Amino acid sequence: MDVSFSYFIQQVCSNPALAITTLLTLGVIFVNGWTDAPNAIATCVTTRCLRIRPAVIMAAVLNFFGVFIMTQLNASVASTISNMVDFGGDTNAALIALCAALFSIVVYSVGASLLGIPTSESHSLIAGLSGAAIAIQDGIGGINMGEWIKVLYGLAASLLLGFGIGWIVCKLVTLICAGLDRRRANVFFTYAQIVGAAAMSFMHGAQDGQKFIGVLFLGMAFCSGQTGVAGVIIPVWLMILCSTIMGVGTSVGGERIIKSVGQDMVRLEKYQGFSADLSSALCLLVMTVLGIPVSTTHTKTSAIMGVGAVRRLSAINFGVVRDMMLTWVFTFPGCGIISYVMAKLFMLVF
């Protein structure tokens, strides 16, 4: 399989399905950097450790390095996404189905937004790929359950592990710093939280960037006549392309999202913001190394809830938990069904 940049450009120019797949994938990466990445810096901004513009620039840069560096060190999340489904032996039909899966994500996201249903790009991607694979294989034989089970692990981990680590880290910080002067402690945690937000931004890029790299890499394989990407090394230019698009998306900012995550869910002090950022970054690091795709937004919000629970359970806005559950309930069947229908339609038309 030729993975050179020149060959890729040549194929994009000659194959409309790959061109559309590429544009949709890069578009979703941009939107992910725009809407999801601000979650990484939300607590840092709302506790006034950093102003919004410097925080956004920091997040953009570290999202770039997160995608680029982590994919070179450990590309297991990209591998999980690439191997999660089987589109069959007809690579031309497979590329059309992959295009339909990405198009369905756009359709579902727009529809859910109009209806006020919370969404997750990560879960939409997984559901879209699964629905298209079922359509092209005419059954669940298109699903690789050995890889798909990692998604279920990710659902549990984003809630339970994020909450648990958040609670433990915040509790330890509270006990260790109990006798410290409050003003000096606040100075320390101002800088510590900036470091925590930087780590969270890096891991957001590492986790979310790999998911879409896996999709684009799969499209390249189909265009080359290969049914999978097992054993093929992801090219550096693809890492740079995807990390740059995500960084640009992040630089657009997201003040509304920052307010929603950092203020509306639970009011945080500096030491709590540091605990939430460190906890979610640790959780994402573990999941990324294990190749388990998780929602970075859900991991961060779960960690914030765990931190809030140290003080008192009533400090948490449990409406956020409801939104997370609604995302799971609606996204997987909703986006999956749309992807199934779109894949059938695309294969009939094209």
C-alpha cells in the first residue's frame, strides 16, 4: 500500500468517494477541535488561572502535539477504529459505505442539535462506522466484536474511572494541603492548573485525533484496493495534516462551551480545577495506551463531578449526567440507523 502524500493527492483528485471522505473527515476533525478541545481548558479559564485567548492558543498547540506525538508512540486507538468494522472484500463499495458513514455523522449532528439532543463526535463516529458496516455486510458480521467491546469499556470508563480518579486525586490534594496557607496554596495551584490543562489538551489531541486518523487511513486503504490496514504504518504527513486541522479548529475558540463545562456543572476552586484536569488527563492516557476509544468530554465532565463530590454531592449538577446518558441512548441507535440507510442509498446510487 502506497502511503505517500503525492499518491494520496493523486487518488483524491481521481476518486470522488475518497475526496468526499477526506473532506468530511477533516471537517469533523475541525469541528471536534472547535467544540471539544475547549473542554480541556474550561476549568483553567473559569478559575481565572488563564485568560481565554492564551488558553485557547495553548490548547491549539498542545492538541497538535498530542495528535502528532502520541500517534507515533502508540497508535492503538487509531488501530481500534480502523479494525472495528469489516466492510467486506469489495473495496469500491467499502469506500462508498465509509463516505456514507461520515455523511451520516453530519446529518445526525445537525438533526440532534436542532432537537436539542446532546451529541458526541466520538460516539457518532463509532455508530456511523457500525451502521455502514452492517449495511454493506447485510448483518452484524460486519462488526468486529473483539474491537467493538472496547467501546463498551470506554463508556463505563469515561463515567466510573473519570469520577473515581477525580474523587481520589481531589481528596488527596485536600488532605495534603490541609495545613497550608490558603494564599500560597492558591499561587501554587494557579500554575499547577495551567500544567494540568496543558496535559488535558495534549491528551485530547492524542485520543480524539487518532480516531479520525484511523478513518482517513481506512479510506486510503480502500482506495488502494486493500480491505484493511493491519501492519501498515501511519505516515507522518497524515499525522501532521490531522493535527494541524484540529489545532486550527481549536484556535477558533469556544467561550460558550468553556462556560458550560467549567461553571454550569459545578463551581470549582483552583485546587479542584487542578484535580479535575490531572484526573481526566490520567484517565485519557490509560485509555489511549490500551487502545480504548472514549469521549474526552464525558471523561472530563465525570472527573469534574468526582471532584465536586469530595465537597458534597449537592454541588453537582446531575443534569449533566442525564445529558451523558441521553447521548448514549440516542447517538448509537440514531446515528447507526442513519448510517445504515445512507450506506444502502449511496451504494444504490453510486
